[in-house]
Amino acid sequence: MWADNETTEDFLNYNIHCNLIKEYITNPKLLPLTIGVFGDWGSGKSSIMKILEQKLENESKILTIYFNSWLFESYEDAKVSLLENILLELSKNKTLSNTAKKKILSLISSVDYMKLAKDGISKYGKNVVDIIVTGGVGTAIEAGFSMLNKDILSEINSEEFNDFDKYLKKEQENTSKNTIKTFRKDFEELIQLTDYDSVVIFVDDLDRCMPERVIDTLEAIKLFLSVPNTAFVIGADERIIKHSISMHLQLHTLNNNSEYLQDTQQIVTDYIEKLIQIPYRIPKLSLSEVETFNNLLFCKTQLNDKEFSNVYQDYLAFRKSDFYSAYSYGHIKEKVNFDTKITLNNLVNLSHNISQMITTILKGNPRQTKRFLNTFILRSKLAEVAELNINYFILIKLMLLEYFNTKLFKDLNEFQSLNNGFPPEILMLETIFIDNGEDLLNETFKDWKSPQIKNWIKIEPRLSNIDLRDYFWLVRDKTESTLSNVHMVSPILQKLYKGLVSNKEVEVRVSLENAKKLTSDELLEIVKLFENEIKISQNLKDIIGNLHKLIIQINTSSFYSLYINIIKFIPYSKIDKYIYIIDRLEEIGQKDTSLNKEINEIINCYSLKEKGFLKKAAIKYLDKEK
């Protein structure tokens, strides 16, 4: 299993991306600079930033600061949280001169005053003025409230003063303008005093924040912090950034006019370009990259630290000379003795074949690939413990459907449940999409005709000749089936049940003998499986006969009653030829006389039917009873 977070181990050749970005952010001639590392959720943005940060750690003239936006989502002011964290990181430099230290203290004070200007007055209103007045006019001026001179404070405190809101608005506007101008100037001086060639600030997880937080953070970078010798590397999903800008500029609308939509998209693009100078988009993984990723993940879990280090270093050397090929079975075999690593041998062999499926369905997303493989490993181990003989490729194919279309995955579960694990619907779909057969599916199957499903159907192996019950037992927590299916019980009971419904007498006898070891609850599950089988099957002769043998062997009143109830609700059309049912009911009546009244009612009901051998047998039985 693998942790679902960023890493500095480069399994995906992110090194080339990091080297390119590094050239930009360490070149003083290009600074200040803001780079957007753009990619979908789970595409590896954070890992790239962590690897890049690690590369810069030993550069004496470069300072790196890592800021996780999402951790400060609960802070009221995004600008303040960003500014505070950057200043605190800068203050940790033990080589700072006294002048630089004083500058940091001054800037931290400015940040505090920003909070007071933004929140203090608006939250506490006239009370904040009373606080300032208590400290004297000097306190007000030191706090940056240039408007609050002695006369204005006196006027505000007078009972006749009615324009307090006007003063607050002007004061906030004035303070904001002065703060931006002075803070930016002081911050630029501080960066010069630190004597760094480049201060690189990583802003991660911005796309997890609310739209207003996203905009506040980007604007803080642009207005306060974008000064010479600084570089910002922002990791985010570009779509989220665009959405935040659209919300901020109130461009979201129900207007579907194509020209209007094009104009708004251009406005959003222009806005991004003002805040982020270089967008760097992470490409989706190729087939060879997915195979390499899978192989290295498997090696990471199956090898000890020393063994994995040998493989990893070999991979890094290989990647320097070959950007395109997969680091595959042959390469790993040169570093690992597969004779002693049987599990790893199987997994790496499997990797080559499953990579195509994963690349096609998961669209080359590293985090989704890792989560998918985690689930696959877990279910494979469950199958092993449960002693299920499964085909890993079939399990993966079903999991891919589960991943991208849960509804159809559940539908497939119902199909196979109603057909003893062999859904005819899959056969029809394979005939249409693989063999180019005639499409005879009705409108209810329209969801199965999408391009994505067609591609999934074509993935090897085929499923139409496979009993899918074991596979759906492994994923029963996701199916939420309303039926009492065989895949919903334990593998031990599953095997025993298969023997009980067999048409081979030897298997039935062995299974009956094994059933003697079951608890009452386990026996109840088996009977419920029979009940479900009777509901969905047409040929009931052997099924009812074998259920009867089991019930007689259990020999308890509660199970006799359950058996009678099952027989009672079987549609007559399914059993009208089975005259032996009368004998079976009679035998139950002899075992438990308390059920005779109900048994006679059932037989009487059969005698009133229009036709059938069972009707004749029922009449004969009733005549005998008279």
C-alpha cells in the first residue's frame, strides 16, 4: 500500500520539469516572477514543488519558503496569513543583520495594523476609536490611521457625530493605499538586506480554497510581495483559478450567448496573465510512464530499503538516457532476484498488461493510479485469504468500470446476480462492440453505448464466459445489491452452496455432510440463497430436491416452516409438472405435525388450478386424506 500524499521520490521523471522551472526562478534577470504549476487534482503538482524545493535547499544564495494555502483556509484574511508566514520564515535566518531584523519587526507590525484597519474598525466600530484615544493621538498615528487626528477623534466622540460610517470607509481606503505602498517598499528593502539572489515562495493547494481566498492570495502576491529577487511558484488546478476569477468579477451568468461567453473567457484569461506570468501545465502520463510508475510502486512495497535503493538509482540512471521507454520487467530483473521475490515477479508481470487499461480509463493521473492500485492490492489479498481463484485482469477490468461509472457497475452486478454470474447483457455488448454484430439492445441500454463504455468493453479479457460472482463478492461493499446473492456470503458458504445446487449426486452428498458443521445462522444464509435461486431460475427440479434434502437434515421446526413458506410462494407455472412436491410436503407434515394445516392449504390451492400434473397429484392426495 502507498501513502496518498506528495513525495520527493521521482517515479515520474518530474526532474525535467523541476530543472526547467529552476532555471526561471533562480535567474535574477527574470525576477520578480510568478509561475503557475497547473494540473488536475492528483496530477503531481505538490510532488513537483517538493522535489524542486529539495533541489534548492543546498543553494546558499537561495531561500525557499513553503506555504500551504489550505491550512490557513479558516483564517479571516488570506493576505495577512500569507504575509505573516513569509515574514516569519524570513526571520528564521540566523545571519540577518540588525537592520534586516528591525525591518522584519516593522513589517510584522504593519501586518498587525492591516488586521486592525480591516477588521478592528469594521467589527468593533466606535469602540476601537475609544481604544486609540486612550493611547493618545500618537498611538493612532503610529497605528497608521492618518485621518484620526485630535480634532477628528474629538468630533467622533461627540454625541452629535452622525457620519461615523463615512469616516470608517475613508479611513479603510486611505489605510489600504498607504499600506500597499509602504509595505511593498519595505519588503523590497528587506529582500535586499537578506542578501539572497532569489527568495522562492511555494504556494500549494490554492485550488482547495474558497474563491475569495484564491483571489486574496493572488492579489497579495501581486500587490505586496512581487518585488525584485522574489519568485512565486503556485500549484493549482487552472480550472479552479478561472472559476474563482469568474466569481470574483461576477462573470458567472445564465447567458448562453456564444459571443458573451467568449468575451468573459478572455477577461478571465487576461486576469490570470496579470497575476501569473508563466503557466506551466503538467502533461498527463503516457502508457510507458504509467507502467514505470506501477513498477516502482510495486518495488517500493516488496523490497527492503537497500534493495529498493538499488532499483531506484538504476531507474534514475536509465531515465537520463531514455525519456520514452518504460522501466520494465527486464530492467528490474537485472537488479532483483525474482526467484526469491515471487510476489514482485507476479506484480511486475501484471503491470505491463494492466498499464494500458489504467492509462485509458484513469487518463494518466498519478494519484488516481495510486489509489486504484491500493484498492486492487487490498482486494487481491482478500481473494487470497478467502481462497478465491480469481483472474487479476478480470478484477482490474471490473474495478475500472466501478471507478468511472458506479451506476453501470451496480447494474452489471444485478445482471450477473440474476443469471448465476453469467450476464447475457455482457455477451450482447461484446457481440456488438467487438464482433461488430447487430445492435439489438433497446433504449434502456443507451448508457452502455457511450464511447467510454465501448472502450471498456473492448479491453481484454472478455467477460461473457466468466462467472462473475466471486469478483462481485470482493466488491460487495460497493454494490449495495437489494438481492440476497451468492456473492454476498462468505467464500466458504459460497463453495458449499455451489455443491448443494450441483447436478452431480456426489458433490451434493459431500456438501450435505459439510453442512452439518455450520451454525444456525450460516444454514439460514444457505437457505436464503436457495430461495433466491428459486426466484430467478426456471428449472427447479434439482434445486427444490436438494433444498428438501438439506431441510430434512437440519431437522428443526423453524427451518421446516421456512421451507414451507418458500414452496408456498413459487409461481404455479414454474412447478406444475413436479408431482413430487406433494410427497415432499407430506414428509414435512410427518416431521412437524403443527404445519399440516398450512401444508393442506397449499395442496388445496394446487388442486384448484386449471391444469398440470401437480394439480392431479394434489387432488389425489386430498382424496386420500378424506
